[in-house]
Amino acid sequence: MTALLLRSTIYGSLSHQLKQNLEVCKRCLHSSSQFRGQLYPTDDELYSKTSVSLLSKESTEVPYISKYSARGFTISGDVIVGPVAILPWSLVHWNIAGVGDISKESLSLFHLLEPRVEILVIGTGSQWHRLNPELHKFMRSKGIAMEVQVTPHACSTFNFLVGEGRVVAAGLIPPER
């Protein structure tokens, strides 16, 4: 029964190598009872996964930026090294090296959140950089206003908006020395 269920759910979409591995697993299922309770991945688990590394535990307190430097940020008492994405209830390392890496893909994190973010504040480091207008249009299409500022001003803007009770997120690049 287990082998039939396994075959019907994932057999059709596997590559040749995975099909061979599946046959070996099925032989193991028939020959040994120790594998009967083992779970196997479904179709969607076989594709490459993405992961998020939380830099702090999810909190009910709103984040507050107290310091920034060329190394990173101090947010609600947590020291964060490098670029950071501040979400309404958590901090995430923002995997970009600089302003040139800000793209639809790097901004997708912000429009997939619940509760929905109203305003996204982008800190571009110690110099202001104009982002591609298509990025502003993309975020507007998702219902999110985007404010681009130098990082010191972006930190102040973020803290002000949080103080007003707005649902705000930030993507911050540490300012250069």
C-alpha cells in the first residue's frame, strides 16, 4: 500500500536518477519492516528550497533602530552585522552586497508579508542612490509605498513611522565610513 501511494504521488515527476533511487527505496520497503514508518518527500519538497535566517526571535514589540555604523545596526538591543531587512516582527539578514543588488527579487521578501507592509524604507548607505523606476512601480503594484534615503535618514524615518503605529519595513545597507 505504501509503495503504491508513493508511486502515485511522486513517481511521474522525478528525474531518471531519482526514479532509480525510488526503486531502491521501494525494494527496501518490501524487504525490511524498519522503513515502514519513514516519510518520503512530496513533489514540492523535491525542488530546491529557499530559507530565511532569522537574526532575532519573532517579537510582539515593534523594532527600534538605536544605532548604525559601517559594520551594521543595533535594533531593539540586537546587534546586526551587514545589510538587514527589518520586518514588522522580526529581523532578517538581507542578502545584498550593495545598492546595485536591489532588484525585484531582493524586494520580494517585503510584499509577501502578513500583515501587509504599508511603507518600505530603503537605506542606500552613506550616499543617496536613485533606484530603477521599475522597482518603485513594482512595489506600488503590490500596494507598498517605497521611500529611498541615505541610511541615517532611513533609520530615523523608520523609527518615526513605527512610532506612529504604521506597518513599516526597512531594507538597510550600512553606511560606509
